[in-house]
Amino acid sequence: MKVVIPPIKSQGIKTKLVPWIKDVAPKVNGRWIEPFLGTGVVAFNARYKKAILNDTNPHIIRFYKSVQERLITVPLMKQYLENEGKLLREAGNNGYDHYLTVRARFNSGEYSPFDFIFLSRAGFNGMMRFGSKGNWNIPFCKKPDRFAQAYITKIVNQLSLVSQIISPKPDWQFYNKSFSEIIPLATENDIIYCDPPYFGRHADYYNGWTEKVEALVCNFDANGFAQHNHGVKEKVKMRQLELDLEYTYKYKEYGK
Ligand SMILES: C[S@@+](CC[C@H](N)C(=O)[O-])C[C@H]1O[C@@H](n2cnc3c(N)ncnc32)[C@H](O)[C@@H]1O
């Protein structure tokens, strides 16, 4: 299966899990709901006609909304990356000066989705991290020729694919809210895929989770999981927990 890779980079990207997720996700005729969208790789490959996609990171959502509204197109992105790539190549301090210019421009409140892609692709190790005021605080990858023609072509091809997959409103809806406001939007025909921030990972401005809980929560029977091993050598032991609705009801009723 050829996996569509989105133009945003992030260390938590689930590219390798996509075939597995596609196999186990039941084929529902409702919406694909993803409260923790991240790069969007899972949603873009799940290919549901209707989707609700959300993230607390406003830059991710602004970027994909701009793609949806055709404010970001392949020719515009290509031109932007060629210009900025040239400035980076010619900048002092082996390109670092221009990286800092773009980062300062972005952090000044411009938050251009084009600059977001620049920072995402020219930042150290493909990391995405924000400081205490929501400022992009990743250093430069130290490659002045980062935006060589072949790399620009790769990025715009990724953009081209996701622009073809993202359907116009109202079929695909993007939100910049907390997951707790998104999950109640689900109805019985929808599927919710949740990939919250990881336990033990760096917590930043948009990733404030500190709770020590890790779980895969399914609203469908997960007993078939063991059949889908996708190249993993040793089968992982899965244990399906059941949601005790009676308990949940009592818990709510007595406010305990
Ligand atoms: C593990 S990443 C998702 C990765 C994604 N599945 C991918 O493959 O790219 C978790 C995402 O949750 C977002 N997030 C953190 N706290 C959130 C919250 N309370 N509500 C919604 N999104 C949140 C983060 O900004 C981050 O993009």
C-alpha cells in the first residue's frame, strides 16, 4: 500500500502504522473523526468521504484550512520555497540568519502557514515544539541548501496529493479546539481515531498532557487485532478492556 505523506513534519507521525490502522478500522459510512490530527497522515490515508479533523495546535489547522480554501496551492508553495530557499542559501552564518528571520517573523504573530512549512522542514530533526508563549522554538537543521530543487519538488508533490484528498466544506471540517469538544460531535455511524500526546514525551505549549495513562480505546470489537500484524515479528499481547456503562452511569448520577 502506498502511503500518502503530508507536507508537515513531526516526530510523532504515524506513517508506519497507517496500513495497520486501515486494516482494523471498520468501514463505516459515517465520518472519520480525528480529535488529535497532528500531521494528518492517518486521515489522509483513511480516505473517508466526510471527516472532522481537530488539533489544539492552531498552525496545523490554519495550514490545512488554507489548503482546503485554495489559499495555499502548489504554484504558490513552489514559488515561496524557491524564494526562501535562495535567501537561506545566501544568508550569513551558514543560513542560520535567514532561518532566524523566518522564525522571528512567524513568532511575531504573522503565523503564515507558508512560514510554518518552512520552519517544519528546515527545523532540527523534523521536530515541532513550542515555547511557553506558543512560539516556535526549534533550532535550524544547519543545512543552508535545505530547499534544493529536489526537496522543493518532494514537498509540493506532498501538498498536491493532500490538496486532492481534502474535500471542501462541509464534507471535511477542521477545528482548533480541545478533543473534549470534538468527541461529543460523533454519532453512531462515525469512527473516532484518537492519537493523543505520548506519556513521557516533552510537554510543550500545545501538548500539555502529563497524565500517566496509555490506552487504545475502541468503540468497536478489537478482538481481531491479533490477525493484523503487518511485519511485526513478535505478536504483541492485546487485552481488551470493556467499558462498564452501568458503572459510568452511576458515577455520573451520584457525581462521584
Ligand atoms: C501524537 S500527536 C498526533 C500524531 C498524528 N496521529 C500523526 O500521525 O501525525 C498528538 C497531537 O495532539 C495535539 N493535542 C495535544 N493536546 C490536545 C488536546 N487537548 N486536544 C486536541 N489536540 C491536542 C497535539 O498538538 C498533537 O498534534
